[in-house]
Amino acid sequence: MDSNPISTSDTRSKHLPRRYLRWVVTIVLFGLLLYFFWPLLSEIKSAAALFRHADWKWFGIAIGLQVVSYSFLTWLNALSLLPFPGRISFIRLAGVLASMAFISVAIPSAGLSGIALRVHLLRKYGYATEESLFSLAVETSLEIVALTSVAILGIAYLINKGGLSPVEVILLSLVGVVILVGIWFGWRLLNNRRRSRVLLQRFFNWLNRVGKRWRTFDISLMEQRLSIFQDNLAHYRAVSLGALFIAAYGKVILDVLTMGACFYMFHYPIPPATLFIGYGLTLTLSGLTALPGGLALTDAFVPVIFSWLNVPGAVAIAAGLTYRLIAFWMVRFVGFISWVFLENRS
């Protein structure tokens, strides 16, 4: 290794395809967006006129639903942090989550900036790095289960319309099975102290060999942190599994109802099936983009998706943009304020 050092350009070239794959997907989606949104351009003037006759009571209801939805998300995070010794109030934890949402947009990094901020802020309240990360993994896993349940309705719609071939359906099913099996084995490994310790030693021995020029890790310290982490992990048996799922599904369902309230605002109630299908398709497309939260692309794709579902173009534009204002942009605005407040806490 000393006689044949790996150049920086070689390393970059190896990671180039993986690094820019999502940007390629984003560009393709942007092209599709222009193609599908083009017919809606003539509806923009009509959409603007809808705001003059909107029932603004539903705007307030939509904001209220989104606040309750975020409260369920905060409760889910509080439950995932419950086994660990740190302590943080419900309001400040909500502020941490909003701050993560803001920083992920302010510093696009595939979510890493939000994760780093979570670790930084929760450390002020007594949570170690691995506790912040593992609780985030628990919260994210449960939220993905709830979101996937909704997104499946969108996938079912595509299957019904012939948008997915039998082979693609089988591949999606296999991916789901692989993810579930991976989660199950990961949980089993974390609960097996001997195997997890052996794996940790092998991993950091390899990491120290590879990265000895830059940094080496104290394996005994890592083992100690793993042991403390597993001690805290055992306390998850005291956390109600039902409460975790209620919090996860409550967050998602109330977010869907927020979208529904935005359609009521423009005097166009839509059937629950159409609402869930549109929400699921929105999640699917926003998850494919390289931009945080499907920034900008999702704002335009929401009207396109609902116009596919036979919602009038003007209503789809007005309601879709109103939903994104409430569920995405307002949360980020609140996140900036909460970030400034929490950063100033010593």
C-alpha cells in the first residue's frame, strides 16, 4: 500500500456513478415534469382566481392538522429516546426535529446535515451519539412502515393502470422482503453481545488498517460504548410497541388529512382512495430525487399527480401548492427559528 498509493482522482472516479446517480434521476424527473406540467400552465390563472373564493377556514384546519401530525412525530421520537438516560422536553424535541428539517434544506447533503444537527443538539440534553443515531433509526424505520403502507396504494394504482410489469412487481416485493430480513437480522445481532462484539472488533481492525494514515480508533473504547448501548437497548422492552405504531401511523394519516383539507379549502372534496393514492405517488416521486424533501420538483409534481387522478387542473395547482406551503415550507421556517433558539442554549 505504501509503494502504490491510491490517488485522490482514482477514489473519486470509483464513487462517481453512485454519487451522481440520484442527480441523473432528478434531471430525468425534471424533464418528465416539464412534459406533464405543460398542459397545466393554462390553468395557472384559474388557480390564482380560486384563492379569491377559497374557504380560508380550511386553511386554518390544515395548519392545525399539520401541527397535530408533527406532535405525533415528536411523540414517536420521544418514545424512541425513552430507553436512554438523556432528558428533553416535548416542545424542545419538536424544535430539534424542525431544526433538522430546516438544515437539511439549507445544507443539502442527502440528510447528513440533519443527522449531524440531531446528534449535536441532543448532546446538550444528555444523549450520546449512538443513542441519537439509534433512536433516529427506530423512528425512521417505523415511519417508513407507515409511509410504505400509504405508498402501496400508489403502487397498486400503477399496477391497475398497467404502469408496472409483473417482473417489476416481483422485484419490488423482493426488495421489501430483503429490507425486512435485514432489519430482523440487525436486531438479532444487536441483542447478541458476543457476536456483535466480534463483528465490531473485525470492523474496526479493518478500518484501522485501511485508515491508519489518517485516523485510528480505540477498539476498547468502541466496545465499551457498544456495551453501554446494548444495556440501554434492553430497556426497549418497556416501550409499548402499540404506542410506537400509533405514533407513526398518526403522523402519516394526519399528514394525508392535511392534504385533504387543502382540497376542501377550494370547495373540491376528493374521495379518500384518490387522496391516499395521490399522497403515495407524491412520496414515491419525492423519494427518488436528489434534492432534500423533493425540493421544487415535488411542489410541481403534486398538481401533476392529482390532475392524473381526474382532479381539475386549477384545483390541483391551488390545493397542491397550499399543501406544500403548510407541510414543507412552514415547517422549515419554524425550524430556522427553533435552530437559533436551541443553538443558543448552553
